[in-house]
Amino acid sequence: MARTLDEYRHKLIDKILLAESSRDVLRFSDTALRSLNEHKVHSYIIVRFIDKTLMNLEEVSALRIGEKQHDNIKSAVDHFLHVRKKYQNSAVS
């Protein structure tokens, strides 16, 4: 188990890059977010986790990577942008 959110995020990004399908990408992403919720992490921290994950994925995407990794990153970014809105709204409430 990762000791910090940074370590946790980097492990998640590794899993996203190595995922066999976009379904796996979504499963890994949802599992990570569910785990943060189960550990009672506040929504604004989850929003920051998502923002940093998006930033890291964009950095990796800028590198010359394979088509499969590029597709995985696109799936993850789209999913995180969608989920981020939910957490951002609950952080404001």
C-alpha cells in the first residue's frame, strides 16, 4: 500500500498505462477514487488528487508513447474530468 497520495497516484498512472483495455482504465480509476472515499478523504483533497493525476497524465502523453498507452491516457483523462465535476460540486456544498 502506498504511504502517500503521490505514491498512490504514481501507481495508478502505471496501472493506467499498462491497462489492457479502456474498461480496465475505468476500473482502476474508480477503484482508486472509491478507496479514497472509504478512507474518508475530503472531497477537496480528492479534487486535488484528480487534478494532479490529470497533470501527470498530460505530461506522460506529451512523450512519444505507443498508441495503446495514448488511448489509455485519453480514457483516463475523459473519465477523471467527468468524475472531477461530481467531487468539485460536493466540495463546495
